[in-house]
Amino acid sequence: MKNVPRTFSIGNVVVPNSLVLAPMAGVTDIIYRALCREMGAGLVFTEMVSDQGLVHRNKQSHAITQISAEERPVAVQLFGHDPDIMARAAELLCNKRPDLLDINMGCPVPKVVRNGEGAALMKEPLLAERIIRTVRSAVSIPVTVKIRKGWDDTSANAVEFAKRCEEAGASAVTVHGRTRTQFYSGKADWDIIAEVKRSLSVPVIGNGDVWEPDDAIRMLSYTACDAVMIARGSLGNPWIFSRTLQLMAGSETPPPSARDRICMALRHLGMCVERQGEKSAIPYMRKHIGWYIKGLQGSARLRQQVNAARTREQVTHLLLEYVSRLEEGEV
């Protein structure tokens, strides 16, 4: 396998390798970002946060933007549609000292696009350009943009749109190779990522259909992009970063064992309980535990048991008992 790990820079921020954890609502909190960074992600993104929420001092919005030293470099992702409010929110975000500020122009969720935000901005390139320029003038850190292939197949304007982003001051552009109307279905178009890369001088990060380490390497080779952003492929699977780095270096690492997955789930749970308390952590961690155990023998029944558990002790007992029985061939 060709040795391809490499650093790259976004503005004045040096990213140690070409693997990036995507922003995912309800997933990429401060704990999971730190875990993925520890496992080898070169750059991590927060969940997207509303400009309105920040400006109006919404407690949850400000909680999303909390960052730790362990996860740097880290990008905070902001969404909105009003250039002035976006700039005010960006100024507030800088108090949290992120390394990068990312503007979401790719989210396909109906409640976001109905407000003219996220992927809806790809239909308003002049407004998108104004937002980038206004935010860029309000902060001293690099500003990046995340986009899609386009709104639909009849308006796949990623190349032209990305050029506008660069001209407006974006220090990097992430391209998800699907249109808004595709949401997360169908196949990601890596050709559009390659075309954007050929058209820009700033770094381009490719996104879409990276499920396994060899997918990341193929995307880097096929598109010549500077980095690969991994989203759903990282759910319950922070090892995708370490395994990809190992494969890039020429050695193949096997997937994590059932015990590896259970131990990581328990570690993740413990960190979550320590940070936000057991009452909040137990329901929050159910989805993460579901991802960690997905595909294991008897995982459906285990998931039901975990979802019914109310304490850390109960969850821990269920998971440890399960993996012991699995290794004994009793599941």
C-alpha cells in the first residue's frame, strides 16, 4: 500500500493528517471528538450550531461549542442565512478559541433548508458569498465552508459555488458528493469532488461513502483531494481513523474485536457520565452503544436490554456479561 499520510494547512492551521471527523448533530460532542482525535483523526468538527442560538444566548447552543485541548485542531460549524447575524455569532464563537470556523452550506434537513440555511444557500450563491465575506471580516481565524454537489441533479453547481467560496475568503472547502435531494441515499459522486479540487487553490476535503479504510485511500487517490471527511463510517467506529492511518503506512490492522468494541463503549459511557451525570448520560449513550455493537451476534437483544437499563452499573453489567458469553460461544 502506498504511503500517503500527509499534513496539510488550512490558513495558518496545520492539520497533522488527511483524515477528518465530520460534523454530525447529536454525535460529535466534545467526548466523541476527543476519542476520534485520540484514535488518529487529524481534524474534528463540532455539531452544527445555530447563529440565532448563539446570539440569543441559548444554553444548548453554547454547550455545543465547548471545546477541549485534547481535540485540537477543532473546527466549530455554524449555520444561518443572515450575514450580519452570522458575523455576530462568529465573533461570539471566537471567544471559545476554536482553530477554524466552518459555515454549513450543505445540511439537507427540511427544518434547516426551510429557513434558507444549509444546502438552500447553494441556490443563493450571491447571498452565500456575502455570508462568507462578512464572517471572514469579523474573525481572525480561518473560515471554511461545507457544501454539497448541488441542490439536485439539474443544478449541480458545486464547482462554480466552490470558486465563489474561495473568492469570498474561504480557506478550505468540503464537498459532499451528493445533492440535497439525495439526502444520504444513493452513491456519492467522487467525480464532482475531483472537479472542485482541480478548480481551487485552497484545500478541498472530500466527503461521502467512506465506510472502510480502503475507501478513504481510494478517495484520496481518485479525487486528489487534500483530506477525507468521515461521517457515518465513524459511528461506533473511531478505529476507522487508526486503521486507515495504518493502512496508509503499509500495514493492515484487523477490525476491532467484540471485546474492543465493548470496552470502548464502556469507556465512552464512563466519560459521558463523568461529564454530564448518570441521569443524562444513560439515555444519551443508547444510540452510541447501539452503533458500537451493531453487527455482533445477538446485538438486537442486547440493544433492547441496554435501552431498558437505567444506571451505569446495569449497562456495564449487561455489556460485560454479553461479551463474556459471546467469547464462550454461549450467545
